Amino acid sequence: MTDLLVRLVWVVNVVTLSYFTILATFYLVSSVLAFRFLRRYALRLKSVDVEDLISSGAAPPVALLVPAHNEERSCVESVRALLTLNYPEYEVIVVNDGSTDRTLDVLIEAFDLVRTTRLPSAELPTQPIRRILRSRRHNNLWVVDKENGGKSDALNAALAICRTPLFCTIDADSILEPDALLRATRPFLEDDRVVAVGGIVRVVNGSAVEQGRVRSVRLSPRLLPRLQVVEYLRAFLSARVAWSELNASLIVSGAFGLFRRDMVVAAGGYSTTTVGEDMELIVRLHRTQRTRDFVPRVVFVPDPVAWTECPETLGGLARQRNRWQRGLLESLGRHRRLLFNPRYGAVGMLAYPYFLVLEGFGPVIEIVGYVAFAVTLLIGAWSPTFVVSFVALAVLVGIALSAAAVALEELTFRRYPRWVDLLRLFTAAIVENLGYRQLNQFWRLQGTIAVLRGQRHWGSPPRRGFGPPADSSA
Amino acid sequence: MILPLLDTRAALPLSDRGFVVLLVFLGIVALGAVAFVVASLLLRARNNAIARGWAAFEARCDPVMLDVLVGAAPPAALRAVLAPGDDRRFIEYLLRYGRRIRGQERLLLGEIAAPHLYAASGDLRSRNVERRARATQAIGELGPGVYRTELLEALRDPAPLVCMVAAVALSREYRAEDVLRVIRATSRLTLLTTRLLVSMLQRLGPQAAWAFREVLADASEPPKLRTVAAKVLAGFNDQEAGDIALREVQATTDTDLRVALLQLLQRVGSAEHLDVVRRLVTDPDAAVRGAAIRMIGAIGGESDLALLQTALDDPVSWVAIHAAEALRRSGRTDLLETLARTRGRRSSILMSEVLFRDAGS
């Protein structure tokens, strides 16, 4: 019995250390790749004035699809901001997804909406549509009022009546920068094979927002949003850039992504049976298009920005991470044919195994690893080298990677101009690894268990709107 | 339970050699973490210094620049405010200006830049693609006349990015002797969308229409380039291209090209072209059917109303939408209202939508 326990602990420790080492290696490599790409990208931005070409007639019309469920507090401001984007030809399709508050009423009042009709251009099954409305003040604003069916269902309802070659998904509580669409359409013009483009999603908490625009960028005075800023920087400026370089992106954030309508419609639209519809769609696009011998490109571009409000409470954050983990596992489970399948190139051979092992099983390995570490200490079967290695891998590597992400931000976009914010970001990069990261893994483990138990509720964190935080003094 | 476990300490193989390698790795990571932090702080300091330097440079140049642009001072006056070694920065400064001004002022900008452009042109032979592209952009924006030979050379650069930047620069000015070379060079840019190429080449202006007609009529040119030519000619409303379009729409099988030719006919076609186009409303390809319907809607007359009504029942929504739009443009609101009442649900939705648009506009 004792021998068995010792062997078990030994195996778990080896797996955990290997996991930490592989994860660290991946992130280090991706940071280097990202550094190379971001430098080249900055030079490329300088050398080609595509914005000039786009504004002179090359810009393809875009439809902004905005699902809204109980967004009465922020939807008018968000839609107003969307109607003032710097883009030659676009329309906004808001979907009121069976809201139980006054979302539809406030939209009708604010934009003088009247009932109309619109022939669907694609047949995508959705929950019944009650009516379609159009603004008398803004010719390019449409609202679809339908019965509640979830975010994917709402997106499908908008996609069905969308007639533009490109569409953009954006959350009702997100803010697009005025030139975000111009910047995000650029890859579509420069490469015929591009089917989806993701922009960077940044945390708005703490910044000053007026009339749907971010007027000055500041870090939130609260710790939790700051930690998420570092997380977002690492995820977008390091990991997503690297996957994009390898043409193996498996995710374009639902908070801000542009897609070719014909490709998405041909793939069947959004799946309504997963909570990770954004990732599932991308994996499906890879799968369906490569099956037809077309290698689609899914591109991440770091300069178009969508600002989003991140959860400020542990409960809200727990629900969000739990949902993200479920979405990840559901998407991967549904397309397991991709695993180590050379037909799908880097997607099948590299990205899928990475997401499955390091992101999908990661929380399980890590949490079990922490338990095994504690048992190892408890039974005294440890050496100083082991303890140092474990703690260093679990904490130090995380700090290094977060510091690298902050460095990439400083190298490229420098959205936080104050010295104090830069120093706070580095502090957050350290603090993140002392409890927050472990807590995150715990929530994700709960998500994994929920998938195994077949749970499918949405789990949205509560929103507080774009006003300043009550204790905002920084 | 714990006591017997403590005796197993020696048996647990966790304290030995593999960790040495791991510790070395961790040491590197630790150094990396410190390096990232230090690098970021230095970078911040450097960026702030650069920003201050730029602000000072602009403060020196802006007043003189404005005087030069309004004719209150000669271009040479700017040289007085430049320090030795400022050439590269000055070129960057002028490029920023170049994006904001047009016409005569832009020519003046070229004159101001001329003595300093050598600083950028050195990068035309750089091994770095982005540097070559940036240098090409600088000479294209600020010295397209002086550096025309280099720009034409850049069309043959192995990197499509450089070729694209050169083509953008050369498309700003029509020169009869180079125009075909510029147009044909864009066929190398296979990844660029038609839309972007059209936007780029349209800047050559209607005087270049003859060259686009030549490309359009030449079946040996790549279909994508001919598609671009057709779209550019449609943008020019080039009447002479109508007959070529009619001939080619019957000869080619490329869908994109056929659609572009029909769009060209929609702009410049005449009643004489309708017979051929009417046959295309039953084409197996929905994109061609839709383009044919649009062309007929633009050029056709009362005799085509029945054909448009039939197209309302096309199985592909897009064709039906084009037919409804065509009916709307015919101005027969009474007919639309009748159709909304008497036809199936789909046509009814479509007609109501079209009528709403009429009421709203």
C-alpha cells in the first residue's frame, strides 16, 4: 500500500513537472515568435497605406452582428458607438434574444425603430423570430426580435438576414475602437484565403468611457481586473499571434471577430449545442474547408481593438472561466478527428494536441499535481531540489511569461502610457502566479467536471456597465 | 500512517540528476523574467525619449513647413532647421504629411524631400522585405518622378509586398508608356482580393481605359486580372468596353470574370446587348443569373418585367433579391404592391422590404 502510494505520487510529480516544462517551453517559443511577428507587422503597417485604399472604395461592406440579452443598461450606448465607426459601408444587426428586461423598448425609443421585413439570404434554423425592425433615423440599423435561444442562436438569426460579404461579431457590452473595422478588414483584402480575422480584446475596467468611446486608458484600481489585463495580454499578444503565424488558430474571440459570410453559412452557421460557439466555429471551418482541399487562413491582427468589461468579482470570474473550459472541451470533443491527423496540417498535428493536453487536461494535471506535491511534502519524500524545481516551475515560469507579455505590449502598442500602470502590470504579473492562477485552474477543473456530467448552462458573469467604479480614485 | 511513509523517503527517486537540467532551465527562465522586466523599463524610457525627440523635431519643422506649403517661404528654408543626420527622420516626417495632403501641395512635398530621399533609397537593396517596402513607399510617395526607374524595378521584386507598394505608387500617376507594365505586374499579386486591386488601379484614371480594354480582350491574360480590368472599366463608365464585354461574356467560363463582365454591361451596356444577357438568366450558376438580372434591371424595359417577376421565384435568395431590386428601380410601385399581395410568402416579404426602403429613402 505504502509502496503503491509512493509510486503513484512519483508518477504524478513527473507528469506535473513535464506538463509545466512543456507549457513553459511553448509559451517561451510563442513569445519569441510573437516578438518576431509583431516587429514585422509594425514595419508592414508603416510600409503599406492600405487604410487609404480601403477608404477609397476597396472596403467590403460589413455587417456587425450584436446579440443582446437583458442589456437594457448598456445597449443604447453600445449601438450608438457602433453607428459612429469609421468605415465606409456597414450595417448593424442587433438581435434581442428574448430579453426579459426593457432591452427592446429602450432600443425602439432611442432609434425610432419600426416594423419591417427582410428576406433571409441563408437558411439557418433558429428560435422563432417575432419581428424585424429597422431604424427610421439610421438606415443601417436593424433589430431582430426573437425568442430566447442563446448567443449562437441569436448570431444565426442575424447571419440569416445578413447580406454583406463579411460580418463581424461583437458582444453588446463591448466597445469597438472607431478604426477597428478598417484595420480588421485589411487581412481579407491582402489574402484571398482568409476566412476569419480576430482582433485584440482589451480590458476596459478602470478606463474612462464617454458616449461609447474609450477616452483614456487606465488600469483598474481593483486587483482582479488588473490580473485579467495581464492574462489577456499573454493570451492575445503571445499565444494568438504565434498560432496565427503557424496558421493554426483555433479560436477567434466572440467578443470581436470578422468572418466571411459565405464560408460560415456553408459550414452551417454557429452551433447551438455548445457554450464555446466561437471556438467551435473556427475548428469547424478548418475541418470543413480542409476536407474540400482548401486551406483557410484564420488570422489574428493585434491592432484592431475591442474593449470589453471583465468580471470584477470572484463569482463572476469563476462562472466565466468555467464556461470557457466547457466550450473548449466541447469543441475539441466534437472534432476529435483532427487529433494528429496530417490532413489538417498544423491544426491537427500541433494546435489540436496542444489545446487538448495543455489547455483541456491542464487544470486536471495541475490540480492533481498540487495535491501530489502536498502529499510528497507530507510523507517527507522530498528533496530540496524537487521542491525548488516544482515551486519555480509553478510560479517563476508563470511570472517570466507574464512579464514577457507585458514587454510585448510595451514593444508594440503601449496602451498604458503611465509609468505607474506599467509597474502595476509587472506587479500583477507576479501576483497572478501566487494564488490567482491556481484558483483559475480550479474553476477550469470544475468546468471539466461539468462537461463530464453533461451540464450546459451559459454562466455569464454579471456586468456593471461602463461607468467609473465606485472606488475609482486612481 | 505517516511514520511508515517517512521510512520510504530514500526510495522516492525525486532528488537526483534530472533536476540539475531542470534547474539550469529554470535559471534561464529566471534570467529571462528579469530581462523582460528590465527590457520593458528601458523600452519605456527609450520610447518616451523618442516621443520627446519627435515632439521637438515637429515643433522645429511645423511652423516652417506651413510657411513653405502656403508659399510664404522657399523649400530651402526647411534645410535651415535640420541638423546633420536628420535626413531619415525628416523623410518620416514628410511621409506623415504626405498622407494628409493632395494636389499641388503634394508636388511641393516631393520638391522638399528630393535632397533627403537618398537616405531612404539606400534601403531599396535591403535584405529585409519590410525595409524594402518602406523604402519603396518613401520614394513612391515623395519622389515618384525622380525614382520612377527604381519603382518600375520594384514591380519585379521577389516579394509581393514590395511589388504591391510599387504598384500603388505607380498607379497614382498615368504614364502611357508604363501603364500596361503596371497593370500586368499586379497579376503577380495573386493573394490580393479583386476589390483591393481595383481600388489600386482605378487611380490611373479614365485615360488608362485603353490599356484595361487591351487586357480585358486578351484571353491569354489570367482571368483574375481580366476581372479586375472589367471592374475598373465599369468604374470608368467606359462605353467602348461594352462590345468587348458582350463578346467575352459568351467566350469565357470563369464565373468571377463573367459576373464582372455583366456588371460592366450593367454600367455601359445598351439595349442591343440585352438578347445575349437574357439568355443568361437561366444559367446554372446563380452568381451569373443574379448579375444578368441586375443588368436587365438597369438596361431593360417593360418587356422584361415578366422575366424579372419569374426571377422572384429563383431558388437562390440572392437572385430573387436582385430581381426585386430591379423591379423597384423600374418605378412600378403599383406592380410591387400587387405582387406583395398576390404571390407567395417569400415574394411578399421581399416586396414589403423593397417598398419599405422606398418609403424610407
